[in-house]
Amino acid sequence: MSFFKKLFSSDKKEPQITEEAKETLDRGLEKTKTSFFSKLTKAVAGKSKVDDDVLDNLEEILVSSDVGVNTTLKIIKRIEARVASDKYLGTDELNSILRDEIAGLLSETKSGEDTEFNVPANKKPYVIMVVGVNGVGKTTTIGKLAYHFKKAGYNVVLGAADTFRAAAIDQLQIWADRVGIPIVKQQMGSDPASVAFDTLQSAVSQNADVVIIDTAGRLHNKVGLMSELTKIKRVMEKVVSDAPHDVLLVLDGSTGQNAFEQATQFTAATEVTCLAVTKLDGTAKGGVVIGISDQFQIPVKYIGVGEGLEDLQVFNKYEFVDSFFK
């Protein structure tokens, strides 16, 4: 039995997502899948077995699909081990082998077993601090997160602590109005920590379930960013002792290797606990999810596979691999 099949065997409950969500995920990964498998087909043309040439070509395909060099080398080594063990592997088996190995790699991370927008039972309010550079879809992700949590029956409050740009406050206000939830904000240039403090105080007084705090998307001064985020966390702890419960880094999947660089910078500046990878529907670089999940060992919690409110999904590694190889 293949490793992937074992993941879905009867002794393990298979995570389920709705049929509509699965169709959205399939569509969202279509460009990545088409690009990857068209390259793979060319790489094995005229070959009957997996040999060094095929593996070299596969390595190039994985790297060009933004899986990342280190993760690519892991996958290639695993396939080499199978070739050595089985003595002969036909190229017609390569898809299922890749599927097994990528599934196995993702199974080693902590991400991707839920399908719902859940709130930890012992965290109230559940405080999420969102970080990420401007332009990655940070505000949109916050708005969609708020929508999903509200749809799940939770009371949500937003905090506009990105006071560096007036547009950031305005954009978050638009999302708050669209979703129909309260927002705490101050004037542009206000102290972000003060906004976060007021947001948590307001959330506690309203008996809110979820608080989502936006922060400035600046990376030009890592020391300044670290100082600012540390101050925000310290001030929030005065209201909710263990806040924030999650620091969510939003990355633009369409930027490929640049997303790796942003992850490196932000994980150095603050303690990132989970990731959201956006804009996967408009790119052939969806392999970045595999590489980032593996390299940073930080759970990918959400993925964006479309522009609609419903198109932010809880990342489920089983469904992701299934859609990628479907």
C-alpha cells in the first residue's frame, strides 16, 4: 500500500471538505498542475524507466515550480532510494511516486488536518496578530478570515493597528462594513500598540470570541519592525495574558521564491506561528506551499484560491495533494 493510500486508510479518519470547496481548490491549483505536468510529460518523453536523466529533469521541474531547492533535494533523494530499492521503476509510475513522497513530506509538518475555521476552546478571545508586507493580500485575508469566523458563529472584532498607511485603515474599515463586524481604529500615525490595546479591551467588554489585529507591512527596517511587533505583543498581554495566540504571516504565493525570502525575514523579526498563502489561483507557482511548509516547519493554516469570500480555505494537506495530482 502506498504512503498516500495509508493516509486515507480506514484506521485514519479522512478529513472532509465540502464538494464546493474541493471544486474551488481543484480550480485554484489548475495552473500549477497544468504547468507542472506538462513539464513532467516532456521530461519523461521517450523514457521507459526512472534513471539519472529523468531525476535530473525532475529536479529542474520541481525547482522551477518554486518547490524550493532544499525541499526538491529531499524529494529527489526519497525517489532515488525507491529506485535503488525497487531496482526498476517505470516512468509511468512516476506520478504516483511523486504523489506519495510529497504527501509524506507534508505529513511531517503540523499543518493541514483541519477543514473548519475553529477557535481553540480555551482561548477567549482568540487573538490573531497578522503580519506581512503590503500587497500580499494581508487586508483581504483578514476580511475573509473575519467572514468565515462570523459565518461559523463567532463574534469577531478587528483592530486596525497598521497606522502607517491611511489606506490600510480605510481598507480594513471596508471589510468590517462588508462582513458586518466592529472595528477599532485611530488616526493614521497613531501608536499601533495603543490600537491593539484598545481593540482587546473592546473585545473583552463585548465578550468577543475572535480578535484579528492588522499590523504594518514594512520590512525595510527589520529592527524597527521587531521592536514594533514586540511592543504590540507586550501591550496586548496587559489585557489578555497569553495574547497573541497566533501570529499569522500572509505570503503571496504568486511571487514564488520571493515568498520564501519574506518568510525568512519575518520569522527572524517575530515568532510566526502559522502561515496563510494567498493568490494560488492566479499562478503556476503553487509548489511554493510544499516548499514553505517543509522548510520553515511552520503550519500553513490557510490558502487563498480565488477572489470570493469563500475562496480562503483552511489548508488541508490531504486535499491539497489530491487536487494537485487529480
